[in-house]
Amino acid sequence: SSGINAEYGDDALALLLSTANSNQRFTLSSGYFNPSKRLTSALKNTKSHVDLIIPSVEANGFYKGAHLKGYVPDLYNLLAIRTAKRCPNVSIHEYSRDEWSFHGKGLWSNDCTILGSSNFNRRSTLRDTEFALGIVTENENLKDALGAERDYLMSFTKILQSRFRPISVLGFPVMRNFL
């Protein structure tokens, strides 16, 4: 069969993480983080350190949504907590800024920056059509500018807090495939 493999993004990210050494640092951002098994395995086994930026519950676009939608941020928070427990080299940071939501997507490292539409989640891998642009450069000014963008995002983060409403745990098994 011909065509584009929908799991290419996970493959590329898994390759980057699996070949990284302990001197490398990655920053990954996702508005809706729900990692595939492949990505979770790559995060668990990487030798590098990974800072993951996700929205705080209040900065998630579904915050204060009606009915079950209102619990979606709590489910993503729970997924991030589970990922942190499984992946010792991953630090999870919540983006929080008054009156702002967060839907940033990208990857920054010493060697490259990837910007695109993927949330690095199961839905992006298995159901959606995504686009990504990889930037690899030797231009120190561009590297500095890309690093400054990452640092600016990080300036609005704090380490993930385990806080969600109890009902979200009940809906988790059913809703995870749709996140």
C-alpha cells in the first residue's frame, strides 16, 4: 500500500529520544498530551532529560466546559501524572498565565526544533493528519532565538501539580481513546 505512514511523527520523535545522550536536553510542548505506547516507551528509556510543557487545568481550552467536557483538563492532567511516574527523566511543567489558554506544540533540543500541528498524543498519531517543520541550523543567532522562545514559554510554567476532580478518574478508561 502506498501513502504516508500516520505514525511517522512518533517514529521520528522516538528516534531522536532513543539516540540522545545524557548531555542533551529536550523540551516538548503539547496542548493535549496523551502519549502513545511508542512515545511513552521512548520517554521512559531516553538518556536525555525532557521538559514537557502542558497547559494547567485552567489554561486548557476545555476548562469550564459544559458537562463532561469540563473534566477533559483533569484527564490530561492525570495522563501527565502517569507519564511522570513512568518516565524518570521527564519533568512536567504546567503553563499558567492569567486569562490565557495554552495550545503550544513543538520540540526544542540542542540540535533541532520541530514546530507543527501534532499534540504528540494518540489522536495525532492514529486519527489526525498532522504537519511538522523541522529546523536544523548551524546559525547561532537562529539557535539563540529558538532557545529564547522555549525559555519564554518555560517562564510561565511551574512543576505539575496533582490536582483534579475525583470524577475524572471514573471517566478516564472510556475517554482516553478520544483525547
